Amino acid sequence: MDKLFRIVALLEGVSYLLLMFLGMPFKYLKDDPQFVKMFGMPHGLLFIGYVVLAFVLKSHYKWNNKNFFIVLLGSIIPFGTFYVDRKFLR
């Protein structure tokens, strides 16, 4: 389960960056929503998976409420999941 969470965290972080730094500029600067459509659904599923796995693994990692909040916050801040992986999952 640990390895799965790390993989989901990595993929969620990459999908978020692709959505923010490729999809959004194309949508609003080029008026082309193709990349948002392409990256949006996978990112949404990975985000939900990340949050669910964080709740499942909270007791395994013995995160206190502050650390658990940081882990959850990592899913909505660009590059956050990479920080969480380095700080809490290794």
C-alpha cells in the first residue's frame, strides 16, 4: 500500500503540473481547451485516489493532525506531492 501511495502521489503531482502549466495556458491564452479535457479527468481521479489513500494510511504512518493536514495540502499546491513524498513517505 505504501508503494501504491507513492506512485499515486507522483502521478497526481505530474498531472497537476501538466494541467496547470500546459492545459490552463492553452485554454485561456490560445482558447484551446483540448489539454484541459485530456489532463482533467486523470488528474481528478488521481486526486481522489491520493486523498483516499492518505486517509487509509494515516494510522500506518502515525501522522498527527498537523502532518496529515500537510499531506492533504500537498495535493492542492503545485509541487506539493513531491514535498510530501520526500518529507513523509521515504
